Amino acid sequence: MPTQILMPALSPTMTEGKLAKWIKKEGDSVKSGDVIAEIETDKATMEMEAVDEGKIGKILIPEGTEKVQVNEPIAVLLADGESAKDIVAAPAKAAPAPTAKAPPAAEGGNQNVPKPAAAPAPVPAPQAAAPKPAAAPAAKPGDRVFASPLAKRLAANANFDLKGVQGSGPNGRIVKADVEQAIAAGPRTAPKAAAAQGSAPGTFGSYKAVPNSSMRKIIAKRLQESKQTVPHFYLTVDYIIDDLLKLRKDVNEKGGYKISVNDFVIKACAIALRKMPHVNASWAEEEVHVYDDVDISVAVATPEGLITPIVRKADQKSLSAISAEMKDLASRAKDKKLKLEEFQGGGFSISNLGMFGVKDFAAIINPPQACILAVGAGEQRPVVKNGALAIANVMSCTLSVDHRVVDGAVGAEFLQVLKGLIENPLTMLV
């Protein structure tokens, strides 16, 4: 009997994805372990592997389709001796969802059973529409337009000309419903004279609608949730990085490395977190989770938004190892080739905008983590040393803190531990 190939869940939280590309086509033979398609999640593009052997009898979901639900049939697999006629003759049975080169989804859900079709909602009996007052004749060109303030604002925001719109309000006044109906009927741009006459600030011009990707939607949802539900507070400290820059130059010139300032920051944070484990934590309703390993998430900009690949056990790695790992992770993050375990998890985040000349900023916490460090640009600033004015390279860092997990004094102590490491970078090498 033909076997359905189902949309797999590639992460515990995945409910839908984009079928980016079919590797196998209709009629192609498939063996267990063969890559048959590429699935795009909110963070990465991942390969699907076949579980059963057979031949692709029919592709149900074309490549490029977005919002394909988990467990939705996407293709039909034919066994030896079966043909396309069998697909029509007998209903296909559900097959194990093709596996992906990623960790398994969370336990408790059967991913091999397609979701039952939802029962159609009962159709309510039609109700007699309330009689609509007769519309007043449309205003002639040059006549004054009588419209409610809300109707005028809606028209201005849509760059819509109210002249010619029939009003259904008292004495032929144009109301909100008239504007919405007229806009739905088709675009009509206000002439320049009318725009100059009554356009209010905030009027939108022409634009190009860019659909939100799955990744952008998830980023928006998580950041909004974080900002609304996590009690943030912020601590900023200036670090003098003259010695760090000198050490970095010596290491790169004499050792042949390309270690960045950010690599030093990752290493310093890792050591500081090992010394202060309660900062390497997250909030749960009944308890605080204090992590055993120091896994640091580092924000990387991609064309579709930020992603945070993780340097695992960063406190146990050398600067050169951290540098090489970050280059690899950042490169694959931009190509959406990260594995799930490479960007899911982590106990602390770093976001660095120093390379863009940003002096300082405050980042939004990456749930469920308790802290994120925002790193600004290192720049020459006047400082006071031994009672005298001097010039030093200074870098401002702001720690965003979840007050449910970390109190102000603990956050401040963490930044002081970090200060000792960044301003005395040789201590990171011993």
C-alpha cells in the first residue's frame, strides 16, 4: 500500500516550515537514509532523510511552499510492484516522518500520525441585513468633502482621495465604513493638489510589501514576549582595553592568528561565568536553573535577522579555538546551515555592535537566559589616570539582566569580575 511521507518536526517547538526544495523528484528511487528534500525552519535549512525504501509516486506539496504544518502529508512513497494507480485505488497509510540531520524532537508527540481533518464549523443561519440609509450623491469635483475625522485619517494613511466617495452618514457625511469599502474596491491615489490641501503628518507614500520570513516572525514574537514579560534592568561599565588591544596585536602577529576583540570578550565572559555561576542561569516558575556548562550564545546578523550560534564549554577553550569556531559558526549561520544543537540552548548571550561604530546600547534578553551583554565600540576617550587627564581606548558594555534571576548587586559584581579579565587580558591565558 502507498505510504505517506509527512512533514517532520525538526525541533521541539516547530509547528510549521517551508518546503524549500525537493532533492528527489516523482519517479525517483529512494533508499533509507537518502536526502529527499530540504526543509527551512525559522533558523536553518535542514535536510530530510528517507526512512523507507521505494519510489516517489507523487509529490503533494511543491517546493517553495511555506507554512506547511508538521505531520501534513507532503509526498507518497510507492513500494516495489506499486504504481500511481494504487495511490487512487487505496488511501495511503502514514509512514514514519522522514528524519532530519538534527536532534530528535521533544518526547511525548507521535509525529508519524497525520493530523485529523478539522470538522467543518456549522454555518450560521443568514440574518437579515439591517437596512442601510440611502447614500448621498457623490461630491462633485471642487466641492467640499464632508467626512468624519476618522474617515479622513484612514484616507490620508492610505493616500486615498475622498472626492467621489458617497457618504452614508448623516447629511451624506463620509464615515469609516465608506472609506474602507472604497479602498477595498480599488486604489485611487489622491491628486497632488488634494494631498497638499489636507494631508496630515504620517501620510504614507508608495511602498514595496516584503513578506515576513518564518525566521523574522519568530524573532518578532520572541523579542516582543521577552520585552513584555521579562523585568529587564541595565548596568553599564566602561572598560579600558589598551592592554587587550596590545596583546591581541602581539598574538596575531607572532602566532599567525586572526583573533578579534569579540573573541577576547567571549573568553572573558566564559571565565567570569564560571566564577559566578548564578549569572549563568534561567528562570522557571518554581525554580532557577543554574547551568553546569558555560555555553555562550553570540548574536550573528544574517539577511533575515539575528541568530545566536553557541560556543559550547567556552571556559574550557583557548582563544584560538574560540576564534576558529566563531568564524565557522558565523559563516554557516549566514547560509542557514547550522544544526539545531548549534543554536538552541546556551546560558548567556553576547551582542556586539562595536564594528558598526555603536558606542553603547542595551540588548533585549534572549529567553530563557537571564542576561545578555551588549558590547560597544572601542574608541579613544579622555580618562583620568593617577589624577591626571589621559587618552585611553575605552569600550562600553551594558548588561541586560532578568531581575527575577539576578539581583543588581550580583550583576554589578559580574561586571567587575569581567573588568578584571578584560583590563588584564594575560589572566585569560593562565
